[in-house]
Amino acid sequence: MSQAPAHLVPFSFDLSSLVKRSVASLYSHLITRPTGRALRMGIESQIAELGASCISVLDFTQVVVLDYSCADEAVAKLIQRFQPQDRPAEAYFLARGVADQHREPLEAVLIRHGLVLSADVEDVGYMLLGAPSLVEQLCWAALERAGTATLSELASTVQHAEEEVASALESLAYRRALIPADASGTYYALSALLPGNPG
């Protein structure tokens, strides 16, 4: 695991357990917009209570069914809530345990809203879901492989101009898919900061 920036806390949400506590429905089936809204509000509340910058791990491992309306409310709107300057906290999002039945609705809602999401996909590994540009995809993948890197290192790796790479990294950080440069100019892949990851 790479050394995390100061005050950044990994915070995992088992979505099926959270739904079981939050809404009266079959907890392994994340369906309907009200279920997604309740789930999102529960996550937002816990992030606010944490009172620290965090990587929020959305764990789909025990989720059997995920429909489009629930994915839109629980994932897309969650990411959007933490983009503006007036966001309630510094939170970044990573999905874990993403299987085929989750990937299609997640991709659909992310693309619709122009969002991206770092995800640990079953039988694939970490990948960037949603709507990245080509340069964003290259930069994210290079950072994912390295764990941490500077702007010049990433520009050299992807063989694009530093200005173009800086713009891509800024966009990815805004969409909460990587940690922006700290005082030393180092960017961080979300997966590299999780406990148990060799980074």
C-alpha cells in the first residue's frame, strides 16, 4: 500500500448490508430509484460523520441484482454530489466486486452523465468504467500501474504533452477517480491506497 496523503481514510460500504439497514427490501437486490436514493443518502451521511477525506469503497460483492434506476441514484448521483466546490467532504469513489450483472447498468449511467468510476471488476482487475477520453484512459491506466506518479512521469509514460496530461488528470480528480497532486506534485491511484494493496 502506498503512503496515503495526510488525513485520507479508506472507508468501505458493503452495499447489500447498508440497504438491509436502510430500506425494507430484499437487500441483495438493488432495484428501484427509492432504494438507490436511500442507499446514497446513507453513504453521504456516513461520509459526513467520518469528518475526514476518504476513499469510499462501494462493495458490490453481495449484490445479486442492480438495475439502472438504482445505479443512477446510488452511484451516479453520489459521485456528482462530491464534484462541486461546495461538496460536503473530500471523498473519492472506487467500486469493488463488480460482476457482469453490475457492470452494464453502471457503465450506462456513468456514460449518460459523463462520469467515470475506478472499479475492481471480476476476472479483469482494476479498470475505469464510464466515459473517459482517450488521454484520460491512458493517464488513469498509467497511474494505476504505478500507484503514484508525478505529472512529468505520467506525460512521459503516455507520450502526450504535459498540458494535455495535466488537463486529463484534473478532470479525473474532479470526477473523483484519482487523488490530485499533493504538495510534492504526486498523484495517487485510489487502489494503491487501500489496505492490503501492495501499491
